[in-house]
Amino acid sequence: MLGVYEPLILSKRSTAFIVLFLVVLVDQATKWWILAVIMPFPAIIPISNFFNLALVMNTGVSFGIFGDGDWWVRWVLVICASVLTVGLFFWMVKTKERPLSFGLAFIIGGAVGNLIDRIRFGAVVDFLDFHYESWHWPAFNIADSAITFGVAIILIDSIFSKKAK
């Protein structure tokens, strides 16, 4: 039994749900802040010599792929993202490995954040713009970062796992 001053130890599943929820919350809060408080569309706010806040409404997927599609492309992307997210969610719930559950929680949280945008706006709100002189990395958001971080956790865990194969 836990004493009064002992830390609360959450289960793997509870911690993964908290991570997932926080990713969606922070992603949606930053997108609200960009859209409602910081800038009208379109706008670029230089922050440093390598970083801008630049509002981009991405109607496609990664790097704007399929961005020139008709209205139905939006709904195909919503359906595909929803099916993949549900599959990842069940995988997260069933796994017994903590790094895998955290990685999946970050991926799912990011996917849900971008899915909310796609349903609400017909596009994903991207605003983080890193650049070197005139070369710009495609704009991205917190959800995209969470997805990348989740994939990195899973890859690193799979490479350095001490489990016998």
C-alpha cells in the first residue's frame, strides 16, 4: 500500500491515456492560439533568422501530398486516418510494453489533433516554419511533432530492446 508521501504510480495504460490527451490538448490549444490570437490568414511572423510562425492550411497529407484533390479527398483522408487511429489505439491498449504504449500514445494524440483540424477546417493547421535562408522545411504543428516523436520512441525501443528475437 502506498504511504502518504510515496509517489502515485500510474499504470502503463493510464499514463498512455494521459499522454494521448495532453498531446491533443496542447495541439488544439496552440492551433487556437495561432488562428484566434496571433495571426489572420495568411501571415508570416519572423521569430529568428531560422524560425517563423507561418500559417499554412494543409489540405493534403505530409508535405502537402494530395493537397490539390477534390472535396472528396478530404473525407477519404478522414476515413483512412480514423481507421488507422482506431487500429493504433487497440494496439496501444493491448501492449504490455511501456515504451511502445508511449510511442503509440504520441502518434495517436497527433493523429487525433490533425483529424480534428481536417474535420473542422477541411485542412490541417500548420504554423511552425523552420528555414535556412530561402530554403524552408514544410510547415508543421505540435501534432506532427508528436507523431514524429512517437515513431522515434518506437524505433529506438525496437533497436535497443534487450529482448531476444
